[in-house]
Amino acid sequence: MELVGITQIAECFKDIGLAHLLGTPEIPEGTQLIHRIECPYGPLVEEKLDAWLAAHTIAEVKERFAELNIACAKVLTVPELESNPQYVARESITQWQTMDGRTCKGPNIMPKFKNNPGQIWRGMPSHGMDTAAILKNIGYSENDIQELVSKGLAKVED
């Protein structure tokens, strides 16, 4: 939790019943940042803010925070994410085939780059599926790899 801004802190403290702490040695007049750890009253501020948030609807919180120029957003559920226009436009949720042919839905590659876009090129490999190829690529011989496997230090696909 962080509260940022002189006016925002003063107004939030009024709303959550802690205005009496403003102007104290711990929170002097003009304080621009309240942090949960660095402020001696951080845990109390967080507790009071949590209680205030719990007592108001999301719409009420967003309206009050907008009045105070405090950026805020509702934490979306998975179904809300999947239908949110911003997430849809950015293709934030995608589908791919797993190694056993099933369809999997999850987060897309982020950030997206125009010139070198990332891609999901296969499902998650099985444990050890790529080990031998990677070790060979960095100079291990077949004997070296087998020695690592026999010592239990590496797993290769059967």
C-alpha cells in the first residue's frame, strides 16, 4: 500500500478517520508519500483503508478516488478479463495446443514487440524433453550427458 500526493493523503486520511495524524512528527504537513513499511503508521493506515474500501461499493470507491485524482481500478476476475475490451484488443488471453493435443487457454506473450514478436510455439515440454539437446548445444558429449543422468543430476526424455 502506498498513498501518494499531499491532497490525496489529506483527503484519504479524512475519509478513513485518521486526519488527526496529519501534522504530527511522523506525518508532517505536506507529506507526499505514505508507505506501509516506511511510515510508522503504515499498518494502521492500511487497516483503516481496507475497512473503508470494504464498506463501499466498487463504484463508490472509483467515484471518490476520481474526485481525488487517485488512479484506481477494480481487480478483474478471470471471466471479466476474458471479456474486457482492453484485454480483448490486446489479445492478452490466448489458446495453444498442449503436447498431448489438448487446448490450453492462458496469458499471451507480453510485452508484444512489433519487430520481434514473441510466440507460443509449443506446449510445455515434459520433464527432461529438451535436456539432451540443450546440453549438446553447450558442448556436452553424449557420455557427459549420460554421466549426469546416472548421477541423478539431469533428466532426459526416455
